[in-house]
Amino acid sequence: MHPITYDVAVSIDGYISGPEGNISKFAQEGPIVEDYFARLAGYAVAIMGKETYEFGYRFGLKPGQNPYQHMRTLVFSQSIKLPDDSDVTVHDTTDVKLLKELKTSSNGPIYLCGGGAFAGSLLSMGVIDLVRLKRAPVVLGGGVSLFGDSATSPELRHVKTQQYDGGYVFQEFEVAC
């Protein structure tokens, strides 16, 4: 069985993007970004909600295009409209059975790409196995929170912490089932 890993940049006040989806205050280059790209190469499947998928349009992603060519990508949404010949698969429901089947059938680890509400939903379902945080030394003051409005409070086991220049910190936690 392969883990679902939430691997995301986050501000010290708990936001994965600022107001209006602003991510400009997060590192765009350097060792913490290089390490993130190295981890991305190890994922086999990407899962995300509609808002995260459509966020890619700002950076040139075309509707139906796979943002991660080396991964199978699944978008969970009841309302997204993509071309019939899309390179991504759309699921209109997010249920525990489907996600557990994905963990069993995947040919490698699963990258939970975001966003906060979708991650919060998966956390509430108990299907997230690892949380990897690229903590940025910035305060965004609002935007998309790490786990949306989820009130779930699972037990976490610290796995790793790595410090980077400029106050950036990478942290990894296992989520207790």
C-alpha cells in the first residue's frame, strides 16, 4: 500500500497561499525548492481539488493538461469541465473507499497537491499518511489555510526536520491512523 503525502509550502501563520492565491512570498528557487522537486520525482500519482487544478491555469496549464507529466493525475470535483481527451482523470466524489483503493492500486506514493479544503477533507477521512511542510519565514495574514476549516486533530509523529538558509524549515510528520 502506498502513502498519501501532503507535501506543501506553508507560512508560519498556516497559509498555503495568501489572499487571491498569492504564492509570491514562498521560495521560488534554492535548496528547499530543489529538494521539493527531488521529492516530486518519487511520486506516482497526484491528487487535488478543482481550485488547485485551476490554479495552474495562471501558469499556462491548459484545461485537461496534466501538470505532472510523470504522474497519473486525479482531480476531485463535481463541477470542473474538462475536454473529453483530458490527460487527467476527474472524480466527482471523494470517498474513503476510492482513496483506499488508490493507495492499494497505485504503482508508487501519492502526492496530495492541495488545496487546503481538499486536504482538510482527506485529513478528516483519515487517509493522509504523511505531512511534509516547507515552512516559509513569512506571515501571509490570510488566504488558503493548510487544512481549510477542518477541526480534525490527528496524532502526528515527527519524522524529520531540516533547516535551510533564510529561516526556511522542512518538517515531515507521520499521521497516526
